[in-house]
Amino acid sequence: MLIDVHAHFFHDRSGRADWRERNRSRLDAGARIGIRCHVASILGSWGHTSPTYFPSPADLTEANAALRGLVAEHGPRIRGYVAVNPNHTGHAVAELEAGVAGGMIGLKLAASRRADDPLLDPLCEAARRLRLPVLHHIWQFRRREWPGQEASDGVELCRLAARHPAVSFILAHIGGGGDWLHTLRAVRHAPNVLLDLSGSGVDGGMLEGALRAVGAERLLWGADVTLCTGWAKLRYLERLLPPADFALVSGGNAVRIFPPGAFA
């Protein structure tokens, strides 16, 4: 079973006329690669009517409803994260509970608030109660502030994970650029933080380093916005890992951390 734990789709409020074609092309390419399920989020209006990393409650409600529609249309090929803005705590918790009632299986936190901010605690507690993993957008070593976002790195995510040991956290796109060695040092002793291997980075030694740092039991295959480098990493992993470990990274670990029956 091949599960993409970090996928994105678009909807009619994404500000692009070709949103249906982009969604279809991902599913078609995924079928050729062998992806059984895309676990996806829609980040509000993708910056069209509110900032991508500070989406309005209205934009998030529309986006999450659109994703539930895609899940209903495509059945087991798509599963969904509920995307929220933790600066609006009441709306975020309500959106999460409504999403789970509608079949969503995870919580997506982007860069609306630093990962170790106490404002995230009510959401993580709700994730624990609802048995959801949390996918958190991460910079691989945040050296400075970035405009338009509250960027976090692995050190900050590990502080949040330590406060919520019963929740599984997915550290997003280890290949997303930046100092992934810094991330590997940070997460080595954080047992409830798993690494998502997505992102356009395909540096020599990155996959081997991730394997040494956390073992196959804490690695998850994903692709993020585009599938090309995710596909390349997948083919490399097939040769790097023994079959049992490859089965964990490609889907077994996802089956373990997402709600029971999510990929039946």
C-alpha cells in the first residue's frame, strides 16, 4: 500500500481557472506511480482572498468543505486533513470536530503560529481526543523571520510534541529546503515525531541520514505539491530499504498513526 501523507488539492476559490485539471492530473499521475491514497489538505483560498498562512475562518470553512467533497467523490483515493488557523481557536476546534464527523482523518497546521506556542495546545488536545495525527508545516532550521508567516522548525515542533506525547506529529517536508541535518538532530529523541520525506530537495545522503536518525518506523512517504521528486525518492527507497522497511515507509507507518480503518 502506497500512501502519500502530504498532498494538496485546489478548489473553485483557489484563484486559478485550471483547478479541476490540476486535481485530475495529480490523481492520474498518482495512479501511474501506484499511490493508493492521497492524504490532502486545501490551505484556505491559497492566498486568493486571505493570506495563505493566515487564512480567514470563512476561507478555511470553504476549503475544508471542498475537500470533504473530493473525498466523497473519489472515495478511498483521497482522505483529508482539516486545515485550521490556530489564531481563531474556537473556530479551529469546531472545524476539526465537524471535519472528523465528515470523515477527515488528520489535522493540518501550516505557519499561522509558531509550533511551540501554547495557542496550539487546545488543538493538539482535540487531536488526541479524536485520535488524529498532526501534520505541521516546518522550515528545516529557521534562521530568521519570514514575511507572511510564523515559520517553525524542528526544535519548536519537538517542544510541542513533548507537551502532547499521546499525539503523533508529522514534521513536514524534510526535503523542503534548508538545513535538514539540523532537523535530524532535533527529532532524534522525540519518539512521537515522524518525518515526512516530501519536498523538492533530493540532496545526497538526506534519506540515509533520516533513516539513521529515526529508523524506518518514523519515516513517511509523501510528495507535497508536486509528485516528481516524491516519485524519485520512492524509487530510491525501494533500493535503499529491505522490503519490510520499505513497506513501513510507503504505507505501514501511516496506517499505524492515522485513525483505525482510515485506509480500509
